[in-house]
Amino acid sequence: MAKITLNNLAHSYVDNPESDEDWALKEMTLEWEDGGAYALLGPSGCGKTTLLNIISGLLKPSTGSILFDQQDVTELTPEQRNIAQVFQFPVVYDTMTVYDNLAFPLKNRNLDQATINQRVSEVAQMLELESVLNKKAAGLTADGKQKISLGRGLVRSDVNVIMFDEPLTVIDPKLKWLLRSKLKELHRRFNFTMIYVTHDQTEALTFADKIVVMEQGKVLQVGTSQELFEQPQHTFVGHFIGSPGMNRIEVTAKDDGFYAGNTRLPINKSSTPYNHAKSLSIGVRPEHVYFSDQGLDVKINKCEDIGRYKLANIQFDDTELKLLASSEQALPESSGRVNFDPKFTHLYVDGWRDNEWAILE
Ligand code: ATP
């Protein structure tokens, strides 16, 4: 397995990129630890597949370089990079048995039969394919075939990195959870460096130790699920992670504090001047907004019971906010006051979190 370094990497599909939009990947420098389980998470079109294809060698970046440990692999083919890749749709040899499909990458490397048997049986057991090992792959369902693809990706122990591009798309929802846990278990057991591409936050958060959140070709944050949840570095991360996502309130800075419209927010102003900022906003998750005796006067538009929680849609001036309360809590009916948990209230300057700012009140 290898540490992966991306140095000033950027990619454009057009010949002479001029504007920002011409770059499918904006310049990035990142280091991914050897043995780490990473997820690349972001909405459709944000550049996840482009980045994955650059790391695997299917695509050459317009600028920058890729290192596996100390070796510059930018000019190497996928085969020379020694990686395993699992795609969205199954890639199997229909006329071969499940066993032969799984053994294929090992036979190609001329491993001895005993090692092949051992690895195939280990992976087959993990993916619950033991009972169909002697069947032709053609007879399997889409789920079964994708399990073979996953198995083929996992069967070699000598690869630098294993990459998954939305591998559970064709998998039945009930099986998805099981396979995700299996991948996690495999990671714990063998310490592979793994990169898992998805637009589904649940998949990313359950699979990965570190999540790389992307939007419009940019990496906005690399962090654990807790870091993304508690300290989103960009408003997009706050909004994209969490269900519902982080509330965002546009504010202006005045001498005595932050204002949303004409309402002063119940938080302190930092001493930093924000004259240079094009936009200022406060971010706070629905979990960290609560009804209180003091605070902002709000109207309650709607309140829903969502299992263990109540979700209130509240409003002050023109700003709509979401508030999550426990299901036992009695909520006011039409109006009330709300406050924000200071530990989890953030200030964003032009979309980026001001890490110097902390609420003192
Ligand atoms: P999805 O989740 O839909 O697969 P993604 O996050 O993987 O999306 P990419 O497929 O990497 O995103 O696409 C990033 C940007 O590059 C998009 O604007 C896309 O239209 C563009 N793009 C991707 N492949 C090509 C290509 N072969 N030629 C030109 N533009 C491309």
C-alpha cells in the first residue's frame, strides 16, 4: 500500500483553458495517508471521477504530479501503478465461474495455486459468495455480479491502492449496508489504502475514516465525519453534510454585533474588521438551535415528527431556519425565542469558516 500525494494537480478537458469554469479540477495539493480509507464525496459533476481517473492513470492531469510514496507516477499507465479499481457497473467474465473470476488477477500475477485458493476463499467468505464459487458468473443477479467485481478488486494484497467508483449503485438497498460494513471490515483487517467515490453522504460517512468533500472541481475540506459535522470549513460542506443541512444566515457586521436584516443576533462580534468581505454569514446546524427564554423572536411555520426527533421550520424576518428537538420536548405552537449553541455556531467570510472567531457570550 502507498501514501498518495497530489502536487499542484489540476485538470481541464479543454485545450486552452481560460476561465475558472474551464477547469474540471481546480489546483489542489493533498496528501493521503498510507492505509487510509478515504471517500470522495460531492454532487454530480464536481470532479470526483476526474480525480479518481487521474490517480488511477486513466487520465493525465493538465498540470501537477501524483506520487505513490516517493515515486512520481504521473506518466505511468494504470497497470504500472499497480492499483485495483471497482467501477459502478459489474465487470465480470460471464463465461467463467465465480472462482475463476476471483482468481483471475492472481493467476495473471503467476501466484502459486495454494495462495490463490487461500485468497479466493477468504474474499468469497467475506462477500458470501462461497456457495456459488463453481457457478458460471452469467447466472448471477446484478448484485452477485457486482460482488464478484468487488472481490476482484480486493483479492490482491500487493496493490498500492484500491479505488471504488460508486460501487454500490446497482446493489439492492438491503445489501448495501452489509457490503459497506464488509468493506470497512476488510479495511480494518488488511489496511489497504482505499478511495471510495460517492455522492451519498451516508455511504461516505460509514465507509471512510476521512472524507474529501468536493464542489465545482475544488476540494473544500478533508476531515473525519465529526470534523465535517462540527466544524464545516465551508458553507457548502455544512449544507451538504447532515440531514437537514446547516442553517445559513446572511449577516452584516455593525459596531455592536451581527445583524440579520434589522435583527441583532444573540452572538458577539469579533474584533476583526470584515470590510473586505463580499459576504458574511452565520452557520448553525438544526441540532444546535434551541428554544429558550431569550434570543431571537421567531415564528413557527411547521413542526414535523420525524421518529426520534421533531423538526421545526421556523422563521425570523425573511430567514427560514430548521431546528431539531428531541421527540419528548414540548415545542411552542406559533411563536417563540431561539438561541444557538455557541460551541457550534460558525462565522463564514465569503463562504469560508473564520477559524479565529469564537462566540464568547
Ligand atoms: P458524477 O457523480 O455525475 O459522475 P463527478 O463528480 O464524477 O460526477 P466528473 O465526471 O469528474 O464529475 O466531471 C467533472 C466535470 O468535468 C463536469 O463538468 C463534466 O461535465 C466534465 N467532464 C467529465 N468528463 C469529461 C470529458 N471526457 N470531456 C469533457 N468534459 C468532461
